[in-house]
Amino acid sequence: MAKSLDVYNLKFEWPDEKMEIGPYVFVPAEGYCDRYRRLQHLVHVGGGYCGGTRAVTGEHQVTGTVHLPDEAPPAALGWGHDNPTALDDILLLLSIFTGRKVFALDPDIADAPIIADPRKFHYGGGVGLSLGKVTRRDEFGADDYALNLSAGTSAVLERMRGDTWRSKYGDGRFLFLFAAACHRQILESSFLLCWAIWEHLFRLHHGNWLSRETVRRMNPREKVRFILTEYGLRNRISEEDAKSVDRLTLVRHALVHDGAFEKDEDAGAADLFVRLTEFVISKVLGLEPSDVFSPRERLDRYGRGELL
């Protein structure tokens, strides 16, 4: 009989349907909707397939099980522990896409303290929404909508395991940084983690002809400008864009050297940069970035000197 693990904090596409992601089968737990409502929710939401949720501090919940294949494929990402499998990759992607730390534990192992953060992520929503939606008819014949989680995650997983993606992004360690940046924490931490991602992506794109030392010595403004055009946030860098990059770089320098944002409006600039990173990560994963948080429009406003 195939082994199964308890899955924590996963919001399923539908409360009564399994999800197949790669060779893994995720099945909603009995009483799924009650369990889902006991997760952290920050606002009251009416309707939905679980009848709505109320704002609640919440805690970790076993929302399903995952059935393991007889032979687990190896992980595509560069995990630090021994013998990582594709399930590690999947759980990371599900965490990013659904906005909560999703993990799996063996139910036969004695209870042990869980150190994972049970809170809903602050960032990452722009990536999850880039998966698109799936629909089905509800009991009244109306369309019901859900995140395209099963097919979308499967497609991303297959893409990450392909030679093209791996030749470009290696073992994808920057996704660990992005997941960490999404967690609920002070904005300064998320901003600096995202800045590290942009610098790392620049090196990945130029590592075949520029040494690590050369890349490290390059002006960070040049790196940010490259990422803006490489990932479609800008077709070209205008004079206004160059000034925006200069300002963002100064925000980063002030934070690194002084430990705080220099001006009140710098927090808005840092939030913009994290949303721009969501756009970039969506492109990295082969998705069509959602515009729900308007990162390009906000970048235009920032370039005009408007407050964000």
C-alpha cells in the first residue's frame, strides 16, 4: 500500500476533489472546510465553496493527505537536506501559490513541536494569481471559481525539471529566498531578500562570460535595469526609469548602511520592489504575470515622483 503523509495548511482547488501534481495525489481531509476555517484569516469573507470565513488568528491544520509514489522523483531545486524529492519542490510551490506554509508530516511519528510559521503570507499573491482560474458549476448552476492549482503547479514543476529551465536558473535557490520574502515580517526584510534575488538573477544571466568578482563589483543600478527589461517590466530604460532605479538603489543603500528607511515614502518604494519581484518570479516560473497589484503602473507613478 502506498505511503501517505498528512498535509498542513493547503487550500485545495475544491473541497471535495483530489489534486494530482506530478506523481503525487493530494486528497482533502474529512471535514476540510471546518479545518480550512481554523487557519488564520485576516478578513471576513462571505460565500465561497466553504461558506465563507471569519477573521481569526488561527493555527496549523491538517487539511489533507498526500499519497506518495512507489519511487519518488528527485528534487529539481537545491535543497540542503539529504535525498530531497519532487515533493519538496511541490510543497514550496504550493506555499508560494497559496500564501501559507504548506508542509507534510508522517502521521505515525510521535508529535513534535512544529516550528513553521502558521500565519498567512503578506506577499506572493501576485505569483499565485498568475496561475489563472478554473471554474465549475455550483449546486445552483452558477460558475464557481478557484485557483488553477493542480494543473498550474504540475506545469511549473515539469518546466523546472526541464533542461532549458535548469540551464538558465540552475538549482533555483533564489526561490527559497522568495518564499522567505513572502512570509509575514517587517518590510525591510522582504525588500532586502528581493534585492538579493535580482542580483542573483543578474549573475545567472551573465555567469558564462562575467566572473563572480566582476559581477559583485558592478553598479547595482545596472543589474536592476537589466532585470526590468529582461523580464518585460520595461521595453527599454527611459530617462524616467533610470531615475526610478537610482532612487530605489538609494533606498537599498540607506537601509543596508543605516538599518532603516531614510524617508517615510521609502516604505512605498520597498513595497513596490517586492511586487515587481512577484512579477519577475512569475515570469521565471513560465507564468503570465497577474496585474492585480499593478506593478508596472506603480513603477510609472514612482518614476513621476508620486507617492505610492
